[in-house]
Amino acid sequence: MTTALITHPDCLKHVNPPGAPEQVARLQYILRALEDLDLERIEAPKVTNDRIALCHDPEYIASIPGLIPASDIAWVDGDTYLSPTSLDAIYRSAGGAVQAVDTVMTGGAKNAFVATRPPGHHAEHAIAMGFCIFGNIAIAAKHAMQAHGLSRVAVLDFDVHHGNGTQALLQDDPRVLFVSSHQSPLWPGSGMTDEVGPHGTIINLPLSPGSDGRTMHAAWDRALKRVEDHKPEMILISAGFDAHQDDPLASLNWTAADFASITQKICKLAETLCEGRVVSVLEGGYDLDALAASARAHVIELMKAAT
């Protein structure tokens, strides 16, 4: 089987202010790094509001089109912005994650990487934050269960920032195991080990500033045993690459090889648990060269697992 790459040119039209780390060039660098790989290339569709409503407040969903500015850049929340051409990108980012689930579940590919922006793992029920409008991966996880009848899924987040939005959107559902490794202390300040959720299905792995891939692997090796116990029928990855040693927004010391090796471990576990069904969704990563190299290493491991 193959690995699907799901993306869309509209995601290059979501423009942030000059100097913002979440920029159009992020996706350009990733797509350039993947252009020679033999991937099943699929255009991300626009998500429908009924899918977004699996995670978000209806009034919040209805408010987003009205926040799109006619010109210039509009501030939404903190460091989250919208431009006149952002709306299609927002809907295709969530739609790409949903499409990835459908593609993998129907046998169109063994696994998938969703290269879209804006990212999603900080968006909460009715709050945009951290560059994120909708919780793309949380929507995809809920869709996998609602549309495809899965009884258990796992969402694994190795972005350097805690996936507070994903945690908030999924913690009330006992069918979903959520694991997040992240630098701590660091924005958004959540993700402590005592945050386990009402069903004990939240696992946070705070990592000390300056720690490297060895520390990461030790933490994830323990967490993956919990994933194995959960027996997910699909594994979804929030693939942030900002734990790289060159990233300007944090101070972990991972390398592209570390992203490759954690991906390999996840795919090996997925092969054992759920016929290799993995959907990976782009989150952070702000040093452009490190982002491109790490995303390529990640996708190559997905491709190896798909053969």
C-alpha cells in the first residue's frame, strides 16, 4: 500500500503578519522537501460544519466567517490572526484531517500525512489560540469514531507545545487516549502529569528545557505501553516539529533522526494494534530548514511502514 499526502494550495493563502513564526513558507518548505517522494497525493476538501460540530460550539463555528477581514490582517486571539484568504485554508486544514481518516479507513492508503495550515492542537471548544482556529486532529478523531464506527483511538502529540486544545476537546470521551510530550515550562503552561482527565485517558509527558532525544524516547517508551493497553483501532499523530534543536520558539534538542525514530516506533505499534492505520497531521515547527528536514524524515518512516 501507499502513504497519502493530503494538502491544498489554499493553505498557502492563510497570511500572518510579517515576522510571525507561523508563515506561508512553512508549508512551502515542507512541500518542496516531499516533492520527489512517491506519495498518493490528494487535495484536502473543505470540512463541513457538522464535522466541526463534533468538537466545537455551534456559535463559535458560525462566528468564524464573520471574523475574516476584507483587507489587511485581523487579530483574533493572542498570536492568532486571519487574512482575507484565510477561510478556505481553515476549512481545508480540518477537511484534510477528516479526508485522511476516510482514505486510510477505506483502504486508499495505509497511512497519511496531512500537510495543511493553520494548525489546530491549541484551539479549544470556543476559543482560537496559538495560531489555531479549529481542532483539526480532534475533529478527525471524533470523525473516525462517528463515521467509521471505531470504538477506540489514540492521539499522540509530539509538538514542543502542549496540545491543550486537543486535550480539552477529547478528555471527556473515554474512547480516546491522548498523549502529549512537550517542553515544560513553556507556553501555554498546561500539560502537567496530574492532568489525567475524568477517565484517566490523558497522559502528559513534560520534558525539561535542554533535554534531548534520549529523554524523549524514555518518556515515549513508557507512554506507548499505555497506548498498547488502550488497543486503539487507529492512531493519529499531532506532528509538530518544533522540538528540533534549531527551533526558535523552544529549547529542546531533538534532531530529524529523533522525529524519524519516534515515528518508526509509533508505526510499529500501529502495525501490531490496528493494521498500521496512522493519520499524521501537521502542527508546529518554525525553523524552516529544520521543519523541512524533520517532516521529510517523518514521512519517509510512514512510507516504510506502508510497504
